[in-house]
Amino acid sequence: MQPSWHAPAWLPAHLSDLEAHINFPSRSIRGSSSEMDSGLPAEGRMDPPTPRAAELSGLCDVATLEVHETITAAVEAGGWGACGAWVFVLDEAITPDRVPALLPTLPMRCVDGLGPTDRFEIVLRPVEEIWSLLFATASKGGMYSSGVHGAFGRLSAWKSMAGLSGAPPDANAEQVERQARQSTWFQFEADADWFHNEIYDYGIAALSPDRRRIAVLAATDTD
């Protein structure tokens, strides 16, 4: 029987290759932690040319409540201001280079009202860096939260990775890592109203190994 997601017993006994090079957050004697970096790196930029297509995609969000809660686990654990999750099943397999142009057209609150020339920046990111961002989100918390610290922060990061990559609900850590490594990962920012772009904001998108599923997590630490 698989342990509950809420039980640290699910975690690998030793750091996986996915976690091996993570700079784990340090804390003061009173438990406070240093600020996190949620900004986009310069490497891997894939910004779509502007003006972008104004026509919205006809795809529909198929995320169930369970999947939504799984994807947003790290942000909820970190006590951030708001978050959202969406999953789309594509009509056909697509290559990763088509994702940047598709994302702004999807029916997601985090890009509502985004005009053809409004800022939409996106980068292709290694899976290890996505895990690091999720772990920092959960374990360190945001500006008004101290997060859930080590073990439960690690568990929440794994849970979000599982939901974003489309791993089965009963998958173990090894299976989640394999699914995550076979997925293609993006981080994005936008000047849509949903993002406040004041404290911490980011969007994460994952293209599944079969390239027929896109999952998105959007997070902001401004209420």
C-alpha cells in the first residue's frame, strides 16, 4: 500500500539525482529564511514574436479538483497569496518550440486580458531548476509565511512535480522522477492582471513525455 502524500515516509531515503545539486535554504535560529529568486534566467529564452496571435485556443481545462490540489501543493504549503492550475489535452502531439506561442492563448485566468503585444516572457528550464523553485516555494514560504521547512517542503515539491508531469496518483518517487525527466519544462512571466509582478510571481508549464498534455501552475505572493 502506498503511503499518503502527506506522510514523509513516501520520500526517497536519500536525495535523488533530481535533488542532488539543490542549494537547500538556510534559516536563522528563529526560523526565518533568506529571500528566494523566482525571476527568469537569461538562458533558454523562447519568447514568442510579437504581436502574438490574438485568437484564443479552443482547448478546455480538464484538471480535476484532485489534480489541481496536487499541482498547487508547493504553493499552498508555502502560504503564497494565490495560485492556479490548469491541464490541457492537445489534439495532436506538439514539439516544445510550439509551447511558447500556445500558452498565452489558453483559457487560463493567469493570462486573461493579455494583449498581443503585452509582455509574455518564457524560458526553457532544466527539471532540476523547476524542482528547486518548487522546493523553495514550499519550504521557505513567501513574504508573509515561513513555509513548511525541510521534509514537508520536499514532499510538497515532489507532489507538484507529479501533478505537473502527469505521473499516476499512486506513483512512487522513482516513477515521478522518471516522468518529470521525460517532460519538457518552461517558466514564464506575463503582464496579465492576474500577476501582480510586485513580490514573487511565476508560471510553470510542463509538456508531457508524449507531448499531448500541457499542465500549468501559476503563483503569486501578492494578494
